[in-house]
Amino acid sequence: MAQPEGKLARTINREANDEWPALIEIVAYFGPEGRRGKRRSIEISADQFFGRKGYGAPMSGDQVIGMIDRLRTQKS
């Protein structure tokens, strides 16, 4: 006697992708509009960006904006 299939048996099942970047880099160019001027960048660990391991939550937009603002005011 065949067992009836449940609703979950009819769903499409996709394997979760466990591939994560190791590093996130934010790059900003400062100079005249339409031209590339000075290049400034900051590297963020993927754990910090995605909120894994010791970090409680993914980075918020405010945190990313703060990093870009620090690039803007950075002396080089």
C-alpha cells in the first residue's frame, strides 16, 4: 500500500549555498564629478558584514554610511 505524499513532497527543494566571500571592500573615488580622483578603500571582514561568528547582526546601512564618511574625511 502506497503512502500518500504530503504537501512538502511537491515543493521545489534547493540546496542552500554556503559559499560566502572572505572579505568585503568598499571603494570610493573622490574628485571632480565624472572623473576618478583619489581612491580610498576600506576592507571589512565577511563575518562582520554578514553578522556571523562573534558579531550579533549584519551591518546596518548606517554603519556602512559611517565608513564611507570616514573615507571622505580621511587624510591621505
